[in-house]
Amino acid sequence: MRFLIYIVIIFIAGLSSVFAQVPAPGETQTQPILVTNVTIHTGTGEVITDGALVFNEGEIISVGKTTEVETPEGATEVNGQGQHIYPGFILPNSKVGLIEVSSVSATVDASEPTSISPNIRSIVAYNTDSEIIPTLRFNGILLAQVTPSGGLIPGQSSIVQLDAWNWEDAVVSMDEGIHINWPRAKLPPRWWRNETEWRDNDNYDESISKIKQLFIDAAAYSQTDPTDENLKLEAMKGIFEGSKTLYVHANRAKEIVSSLSFAFENGAKKVVLVGGADSRYVLDFIKDNEISIILADVHRLPMRAEEGVYDPYKLAGYLTNEGVKVALAYNNVANSRNLGFYAGTTAAYGLDKEEALKLITANPAEILGLDNYGTIEEGKSATFFISSGDAMDMSGNKISQAFINGREVPLEALQQRLYKKYKKKYDLK
């Protein structure tokens, strides 16, 4: 009987997927487009009022004042009517396309059962038909880093643009980095056991030993010309050559210092810190080593009892003002659609508004090696969106159009389709 129930559930799920497909990708740009009478937030810190933008064949051709930008022959002109243009937001360290419903295991493909898996490629599991992707687009997120999770070294991430038929079309930067989840020396209290004190991690030394051994083997492997290919060690080569970034996930001060020191001592050329909750306490170390940080979860409680409740909101601004390159991310897949509003929070707690915009545009583009994205400048990709209000304020953000590489992308998701469906059913005005 239980088997029959499972079969029925799978059949119903299959039907729902047929009738609730995500919108098809946008059409390739065929003629120049001129957008006028807009406020352009370039992502460089500059704001152009009464601005205009011309793009053609997926590339920005001209940016400036409406009165100064020439109209190309055969261009379609769009009157922005006082709206705002922003670079497409970039979401680092995301599991979008890998997790649909976290409580339904059949829709989760973000990790492998092994602990050391540098050869695992998240991109081949990326699902372009995810219903979560459109919810990111209509909040301005047009690119994302698809990152594996679980274990000590879960694998390789890739960068995708969020409007494609399949992962091959979506990929912008393939297998660009390897991720390490640095072990915790102390584990948090288990509330279900009524614990209140942090406890020692009994597996800490063993976990560190496994990571060290992998790096020793990989460094030796990279110096040889083996007859038999080792997939794990082959994947690690780019770390020593500088073609791949090593993303080190750590939050506690001791773990930040030990993990980053280990990375440099073992030959990693490009290293980025992910998490960084305690980064203010090791600021000198971070500045001396010129570490960029992907801060996770701005909207969280402090990790330390002595910290102020709003300190997580202020951390990005504090680090930025100290000269550290910072980008924002959010661990929860569904809530990551609010990335722009998290940047808005950092602006509300001390960071300049245009500097806050850099946290989700220019900075992640630089950290992730996306030279063609992140800012609105001549020669860059025409990946941007138009909003009637402040894109970092949920009360003002309302996106009217979005473009990825010059293609206008659909902004409708399941929520909008259901709204229209039941509005019509109940004859609502």
C-alpha cells in the first residue's frame, strides 16, 4: 500500500511539473536599444542622474547623460520615465539550482556522501528549471555562484547566469573554485539536550589531518606527469597554478587564522574567506594578507554573547571602511532572493548607499573573477535591470525589465502565475 502511495505522489508531482514550467529564456538581442531618462547606479560608486544607456549584441555601447548619448541607427528607444538602472546583482556561495525544497530529499542535490571530494562538479547538477530561479530574477539577482556543500572539501563551484535552457548554456565560469569547510575546534551547544556550553570537537585533529594529507598529495601530483589520472588530485591542480580560487569557509577567529594560514603555507595562489563572522577580531591578519571576504547571513543574531544585537548588520560596513573587499551571500536558498535588501540593511547601519551596492555587484564580480559583469560601463556585458524605486529597499523595489547579456528575461514566476490564475477564477479587481 505504501509503495502505491509513493507511485501516486510521484505521478502527481510529474503532472505539476508539466503544468508549472518556468518561463522560457529571453530572445537574443537583434537591434540596439537605448534607455533614456533614468538614474543609473553604475556599481562603481557613481550615480548618473537623467542618464541614458545604449547596448547592442549583449554589450554596453554608451553610458552618460540623456542629452549627451547619441541614438544609434535602427535603435529601439525606451523611456525610463525616472526609473533606476542597476547592474545585475551577483549571488555568491549559493545552492540555487541544487536545492528546491530542503525538506524533500528528492529535490536536494547539493552534496555527496564522501568527506573529501574536490573532483565533484556542482555545475552538472544545476537545474535550470528550478522554480526558485525566477524569484531571484525579479529581485535583481541575475548571476549566481553554484556551490556544493557537505563534508570537508565538497567540490567545485561554477558561476551561472540565471536565464538558460540547460547548465551548458547557463555557465559563465566553469569549475572556478574549490571549497573547504574548515573544521570547528569547538561545537555549539545542542539545544535539544539543554546544553549551554560549547564543547570540544573530538574529530578536529583527524579532520585537519585529512585536509593536510590531500594538499601534500595534490602538491606532489601537480609536480609530476602521472600515467594514471587521479580525479581528486587532478582537480586540485588549479589551486597551485592560480587558475582556481580556494574558498575557505570559516567563522570563528581561531579558525579563520588557522585555515587561511594553512592555505598560504600549502601553496594556494588565490584564497577567499567565506563566512567571516569573527573577521573584525582578526582584522590586521586579514588586511596584511589582502583577504577578500564573502560575508554570509547579514540577517542573523550575533555569534558572541558580548556582541551588540546589530553588530552583524554593521560588520560589512566596518570591514569596507577598513579597506577590506567584501561581498554578501545568504546560506538559505529561498531567502537568498532578498540579497538586495541585505545590502540595504548594511546601508541603514552605517555604510554609504553606493558602497552597499558594490557588495552585491562590483565586489563579488571582482572576487569571483567576472571581469565582464558587476558594473555598468562601456564594453561590459549588458546585464542589468530597471526598477521603479530603490532596489535595496523592499518597499521601493519593483523591477520592470531585466537583461542578461542583452537578452530581456522574463520576470514572472510561479507566484505571479498563481496570482493571475486565482484573480481570474474569483473575478477579483
